[in-house]
Amino acid sequence: MSLRKRYASIAVFAALTLGGLVYADEGMWTFDNLPLKTLKDRYGFEPTPEWVEHLRASALRFNNGGSGSFVSADGLVMTNHHVGADTLQKISTKEKDYYKDGFLAKTHAEEAKAPDLELNVLIGVEDVTDQVNAAVSKDLDDARASVVRRGVMAKIEKESLDKTGLRSDVVTLYQGGKYSLYTYKKYTDVRLVFAPEFDVAFFGGDPDNFEYPRFDLDVCFFRAYEDGKPAKPKHFLKWSQHGSKEGDLTFVAGHPGRTSRLNTVAHLEYLRDKSFPLLLDRLHSSEAHLVEHSKKGKEEARQAKEDLFGIQNSRKARVGGLKGLNDKTLMARKKSDEDSLRARIKSDPAKQAAYGAAWDKIAEAQRVADSIRIPYAMIEAGYGLDSNLFHIARTLVRMAEEKGKPNSDRLREYRDSALESLELDLFSTAPIYPEFEAAKLAHSLAFWKRLTPDDPILAEVLHGKSPEQAAKDLVAGTKLADVAERKRLAAGGFAGKKELEDPLIWLAQTVDPQARAVRKIREENVDGVQTAQYALIARAIFADQGSSVYPDATFTLRLAFGQVKGLEIDGKMIPPYTTLGGAFEHAAKHGDKEPYRLPESWIKAKAERRLRLDTPLNFISTADIIGGNSGSPVVNKENEVVGLIFDGNIDSLVLDFAYDDRLARAVSVDSRAIVTALRSIYGAEGLASELTGK
């Protein structure tokens, strides 16, 4: 089926969910509000509290945006290769490219420390809605209320941190309908154990990304340490002896990043017409630049590889999401459902008084967002200042100012409860490549100039120079690649003028007033309004439909579930499983050329008949997942690992806005392929035994 036709189909089906029909496998459920009745009624399975607690305590969140899980009593952590790729890139050198060639530590002593990786395991969830709402008096407008709300959230987090010593985050759920305090145990001594070669972890490359069938060993193992020794988690997931089979009920515990299923039509139209097109312009431009930069040489390609992968992945995901938003059937159905809800509210004077204006206020917030869209993107979101060194400079400049304020008045990322994690990233020992930094910064400055050539802030940044020369001078003159210099500046603040001699500190200070100004507008008149008004819409939905509604994704721990199930496209049934043998056939079909070239280790293992070619490699299920679920464990009813989420198919990209299980599928690495590869391809018998207990 053509991509256009497939999107039309998914939009029709997905739109049905917006009218009150909820598919049985739908939902990214918080662990304190699981759909136990649905599971029992449809699958005859009701998880016990002990089952839920075990899975919750085994699941991990990666600070780089992915998920993972404990899979041994010695702190072994499983995730995706593409989640671990950031670390692989940072520990690689010109001589040793672990991202490309893979990595295996056969002893604990050989495990490589990640320079800035933080893992979080959820310890507790507490409803603090009443505390947050009590601080916001009814006479405050939305802008002022957002300031007060952020202040009380910071206060709750600080009190929790002081009391427990745990990472403490107040999470906004239902776009403001509920607030929960999430407390996490942190692991910051994390070491790499195993990663396969890039060619098999991302076999099929960009052409096969978000497609199915797939043939990827997208897996990576780390180990968490405490006090210099492997961690001993109380809970970890055991390995399934037999894996899964078609029709099996499976569960996914992970951290989906963000969905927009509760968004109003006006909000979705802003994403469709303004936000996504600007983002895609930037992604297409950056992708083209990184491709050209990579052609300069092998080392340039190595340095750019992780950035390029991330850009390409984001570009394809956003293109898919935009196609969904451009589908007239989906948007018409969304509008019809919204109009129906608003009509029911209008028929009740009390409800109309309480909730009726919410949609119009959110629509006005989109107009405000559009008025600052370009400057916000360029100088606050960093579209025009793409440089790790610049972001270090900005963090130092803002830290010096924010630390002098009361905790409740600071920018969210500088609150006391977040500083330790912020400093882990700030003082990372990951290598910085000056020429690559200058190239990225030059390109982003040129992008900024193309969009707003007469911007006075940009003119001050360039000082009459070309973007290329300005970027070269800024990077050449800075000392911020030196971690010791960062620590010196962070400790001493900016009391003297010497720091101003660093050109990137100067740059950060130059753009910061305007960046803070547009951020303030965004936080108070867009985000603040949306938080307040979506809270009212959430209450309206609860009043209309009851409380059995799951919140949109917020990069917090969620449980999804679904069956191992194939799909039908144009009358052809696509089986749920692919095999190791299928990977070799797929490579041969494409002439064994990149990105369809299997590593030499795989070719040798096949030639020596060390592989069972019918071993399942990847499989699909109807689980409701989205970006951020990468690295999530897939478990069976016995809470045993049967797979590892690494992707969704092309039809899953509309799941940002609505769910459907007709065509959308979650794609996983099969647990049997992981163990087979470790034993039969990589000679990692010790690691395989640690996983399986055999």
C-alpha cells in the first residue's frame, strides 16, 4: 500500500478513538491507575500488586530520552543500541570507533564508564494536585498563576529532596488536570558492557526506519554501579526460556516522551501549520549539512554520525506526524468530537460557566505562540545556535544568575532538586571536536540568517562577519572544552570581567536577555494558559466520560500492553516475526550494500553454521508506544523478558494524536535473538549466562 493510502486508512481508524470508542489495547497507563478490568475482561489476566511492583521497580529511565530495565541481580541494564549510541559516540576515538564496530567487556574491569549517563528508577508517586492548586488563588490570571504554580512545584520538590535524598519531580498530568510528585533513585556510575556493530543495530538504515518487516539487533547493555561495585537491585526481570508466540499478551514498561491526544483542534492546527513546518525546515537543513560534512572524511563522518542519526530519525517521525495532522478525515472527526463535547457543556449553565471558555483561550495561546515562534526557536530552543559549547556557556551564564535567586523563582532546570543532574551533564568528560562544533554553529547561524536576515540580535552576534567566520572565531577563542575551566566558572560565578573574554560566554550573555524574554512570554502566556485551560478541559472530560482516561505521555513511567500480532496490507498478511535467516535474505536482496550490509561477525557465524537461521529476530505487537519507549522491556504474563522495544512501523507515527491497532505496530527485538547473538556470534557466553541464569 502506498504511504498516502496507508495514512488515510490509519487516520480513519484512529479518528474513531476520538469519538469515545477506545480500543482494548489503547493506553499509556500510569502505574497507579492501571486498566485492570480491561485486562481481566479481554485477556483473563489481572496483574497482582506484587507483579506491578516488580515491573515498576525493574524499569529504568535514561536521561538522554530512552528507557531500559534491570535484567540481572548484578545491576545489568538492557536498552537499545540507539539509546546507548550517545555513550558509544562519547567513549569512541579516532582509533577505536565503538559506535561503528561494537563493544564487549568480558570482565567488570573492562566495562567502560559513561561520562554523563544518569539512570532513574521510580520509587514513589504522590498526588500533590491539591497542594499545587491551593497556591493558585482564583483572582490570578493564567500568566501569574503559572508563575505561582511553578514556585509551589519547586517548593514541593525541594522539600521532598531534603526529606528523601531522591530525585524529586512534580509531573503535570492531563495537561494540568493532575499533579504528581515522582521520586527516583538515581544511578550516575553507569558502565557500558556490550553493543553490537552499528550495521546490524540499524540494519536497513533510514530506508527501513519506521517500516516492517525489520531485521535489527538494536540492543545494548550497561551496568549500574554503587560505591564502585555493581548495583544489587532488589527487582530485576528474568529472561523467558521460550520467548513469545503469535497471539500472546505482552506488556511494555517504559517512558513514552510526549503525545498530544488531548489537544484541542486549535492546538493541533498550530502544530500542523506552524510548529511542525518550522521544525522540519530545520531538520531537513541540518540533515543535508551533516551529510555533506560527513563526506569530508572518515573522522568527520564518525564525529557527525550520532547527530545525523538523531536528525534523520526525528525528521522521519515528524513527517509521519504531519501527514496524520494533514489528514482531513482525522481532523474533521477531531473537530466533530470537540464540538459535541462543547455543545454538551453549553447545555449545562454551570458547566459552561466553569469550562466553556477553555477552548477559546487555548486558541488565543496559539496566536501568542505564533507571534514569538521564530525568535523562540532561534535563541531559546537553539535552532540558530547549534553547538554543545554554546549550550555549556548558556548553562554557566544562567547558573550564575539563577543560583542567586530563591529556589521557587528559578528557571525549572536550575531548581535545587535538578542541579545535581544538570551538573552531571555540564561537567561531562565527553570529547568535544572544535571543527565539528564550528561547522554546526556556522550552519545554524546561516539558518537563522535565512529566516530573519534583519534580526538585530543576530547582527550583534555576527559583528559584520559571515556565519562561517563568526562561528570559527567563537569556537577558536573559547576555553569551555576544558572541564576544569567549566568547574572554575561554575564555582566562582561571574564576579569579575575576565570571564567576558571568553567569546562563547560573551555570546551566551548577549542573547540571554532576549532569550529569557521570549521564554517568559512562552511560559506565562502559552504554556501557562494551556496548563490552566487544559486542566478545565480535563475536568470537563471527567465529568462527561468518567475518570477512566489515561493522561498524555510525559516521559514518565507507563504501562502499555498488546498482543503479538501481524497485520494485513493490500490483502497481504505480514507475519509478526522475522528471523535471523531473513536478515541474510534481506541483505542479499539489496546487494549486500549499505545500509543492508551485515557485519563480518554475522557472515562468519553463518558460514561456520553457528546460527539457527529460524531463530526469531524481530516481532510486532499492538502495544501503544511512542518515542521515549525505545529500550523498554517487553514482558509476558510471568513478568519475563520476551523482547525489547526499538521502533514502531510507519503507521504508528500518528499515535501522537490518536491510537489504533489496525495497522500501527510496536516493533521489538526478540529475546531469543539477543541470547543467540551473544552466544553464537559474539562469544559473550558470560553475558548470556548472566541474562538467562544458565
